Amino acid sequence: MPEKIVQLNEEVIKGQIKELVRGSVEETLNELLEAEAEKLTQATSEERQGYRSGHYSRNLTTTSGDVTLKAPRLKGISFETAIIERYRRRESSVQESLIEMYLAGVSVHRVEDITEALWGSKVSSSTISELNKKAYVRIEDWRNRHLQGGRYPYVYVDGIYLRRNWGGEYENVAILVAIAVNEDGYREVLGAVEGMKEDKASWVSFFQWLRGRGLNGVKLIVGDKCLGMLEAVGEVFPEAKYQRCTVHFYRNVFSVTPRSKVKMVAKMLKAIHAQESKKAAREKARAVVEELRAMKLKEAAKKVEDGVEATLTYCEFPFEHWTRIRTNNVIERLNREIRRRTRVVGTFPDGNSALMLVCAR
């Protein structure tokens, strides 16, 4: 007669073992708390300062799951147990880790899974939301801080578009960002604001906000070609000059260049900005325009002829700074990081959540 086959449900057994371990951890920790309290209250009458007065409950997250501590309540003495102190440190580090994960571009769902794997219990999306509200307060403090880096001769600006809810409808909204270099040569992210679009009103408001926070000594503003931004620079920083990003200028020319000739045209454009004086660069640009016309690239020639002058402003500044101030590459790297972080969100419910991910460092 065949022996009876017993089938074991591994998931049930794992759950039972986990609960057994969790219960043992909870029981052991509570026994330790009782022992600490007993030691304090069993002193001689001359030394005794505290008396037992019931218990209070406190939850603690462990790798075995959530446990409930029944901490003794004492009168006349402070009961600061090492277990509670470790709990406070753990709670603080867990909160910081959750915020850092989200700000680093980890999705809320993924954060929930990670916390369950690390600490044995899943942190809800509502908890993450509350923690992010606290983080937003700190980010706002940083965003509105007074600029104390002295004078900032070089400022790089750009706009990056994010999709967010605006009055019940989802629209692409511009986040305006600025990075500056101070007189000591150190770069600093000045801040970011939300603008409906990259129009003059948005840029004027952005520049006035920066100036109100202490931005001064601006000699050059580097950015892509944007009429609204150009007008705003002249209005808010009339003493500053404008440098059009050469990389964006090249891309604009490439947009009307046949793919088969892009490499050749790129060499021609780079030759303009390889010159060692503004006069030489202008002469080279005129030669490039004629060469493009000879190649039957009339649209490309027109773009070079009309736009090259704004890309040569850097020639009026110290030669050793030229390669760093003729492009917007500094801020483009920041924009790539912003896109990486915000890609997991897709569409933001409001401006606060968008700015929080953009400004988190």
C-alpha cells in the first residue's frame, strides 16, 4: 500500500516562520525594556527617583517585520532606553532614505517594494507623500535662499518642459533653471521656477526673482536663442551681454542640412569658433556662408549669416574662459539629470511636486 503523500504549502510555512520570528523579536525586546525599567525602580529608597506608572505603545520596524514595544512609563525619572534611541535613529534614517530614493528618481511603487525587502514591511504611498511634503519645505528654503557667493559674472539659463496638471488640464509647462559662476570660478545652481512657457513675462519674473535674492555683477548670460529671454535680459540686466550657445546654434543649422552633409558642415561651423579673435571669427563666418551657398545649402547659409554674431560674444571676455562660456553644456548636464528623475513620474499633479524633483540635489 503506497504511503500517503503530504504536500506542503511553502508560502504558508514561510509566513508562519516569519510570524514566529517576529513574535520572538517582539517578546525579547519587551523583556529587555522591562528589565531596564526594573533596574531603575528597584534601587534603594535613598537612591530611588522613579516609580512605575503603566506602559505606552510604540511601533518599531525591524527586518523581521513590525513589532509593538510596550515601553514602561515611569514617574519622576526619564526612561531613555537604548532600544528607543535606536528606534529614533532608525526612524530618522528610514525617512531620509525614502526621501532620497524618491528624489533620485525612483518611482513610488518601487520605493514601496524596496522598503519591504529591506525592513520587512511596505511603506505606503501616503507615508511617502507625507515625507515628501516635509522635504518640499526644506527645498523651498534652499530655493529662496539669499545668494552669498558674491558677484556672478557668468550665468547659464535654460528651460526644460515637464507635463503637469494645470487647472484640470494636462499641459507642458516650462521649468526655468539658472547656474552661475562666481568670481572665484565656482559654479552654483542658483534656482528654478515654474513658468507657463518661455515667454518674456516668465523670463522677466525669473530674472527679477534671482536679482532680488542677491544675484549681481552679471556680465554674460549664456542660453539658447529665445526672443522672450533676450528681451528679459535687456530689461532686468541691461549691463549684461548675451551669448547664444554654439551647440544649439549648430543644431539649428543642421536642421536644414541634408544628413549626408552634416559632418562636413559641422567642421565648417567649428572652424568659425576656433579662431583666436572676434574679427577672425567674423571673416571665417563670411567664408563659410559663401561656401554653403556654393554647396546649394541656401537655408543653412541663411541661418549662419543671421545667427552667427550672437555666438561670438564670448570673444569679448578672457581667452582662457572661452571654451566654458560659449556653450550651455553646464546646464545641459543638469537638464539630463532632471529628465532622468522626472521620467518615472510622467505627469505631475501640481507644480510643487515638479519643482521638488527638479531642485533636489
